[in-house]
Amino acid sequence: MPPDPTPLTAAQRAAVDFAQMDLAEARAADLAALGEAGLILTVERLRGRLDEVLAVIEELAK
């Protein structure tokens, strides 16, 4: 794999890493067993992570 042409800052890398971990958790979860409250929390957590990753992309695009 070639080196990353735009290295991420520690904060950017952390945002991406947390988003990847939360997405992996959501993929592995038995969503049918979470119930309404659990699903809402999962969606809200993923929504927040998406916002953070989009902010990283915007920073890199500048």
C-alpha cells in the first residue's frame, strides 16, 4: 500500500478510527434484539460519527 499523501492529524485519525469501530460494532450487532431505544442510540451514534468523518474530509479538502 502506498504511503498516505495527506497524513491525518492525531485528532483526525482518532475520529476515523472511532467511526470505523462504531460501524463494525453496528454491523456485528443483532439489530433485531436491540429494541427501539437501542436502535435509536445506534443510529444517533453513527450519525455523530458520520458528522465527524465528514468534518475530517472537509478539512482535508481545504
